[in-house]
Amino acid sequence: MKDIHEVLRRKQAQYAQLGKQIEMLQQAAEKLREVAPLLAENDNEDDSAVLAEVDDENSGAMSAKAGAQSSSAPKAARNTTPRWP
């Protein structure tokens, strides 16, 4: 049979550790709330420039592929570049 005082000491240590983890998560959430609007503003500007570059590259690659595949049966072109929301 386990000593009740040992079990209580372990549970209190676990409780203290969980308290520290909760406090750290709350601090991280506060920092994210402060930074999120700044990132959203910056992302909107960067996304439009990146998308314009990608569209230009894709249109050039698609026309090159079309010229090379003119004699063979057309295949469905599929972009496999991962996109983040």
C-alpha cells in the first residue's frame, strides 16, 4: 500500500507544474494577440507580391509546356506547390 503523504506530495508537485505551464501558455497567448495584427498586415502586402510573381512564372511555364506538348495528347496540369492559408 502506498504512503498517503508520498501520493499527496507527488500530486502537489504535479499541480505546481501544471500551474507553471498554464501561466506560460497564457503569456504566450498574450504575445500572440499583440503580434497577430502586425503579421496580418504584413502578410497581406507580401502575399500579393508573391502571388504576382508565381502567376508570372506559371504562365511562362504553361506556355512552354503547351508548345512542347502540342503533338501529344493534352494532360491536366496540376500545381503541386503547397500553399499556406
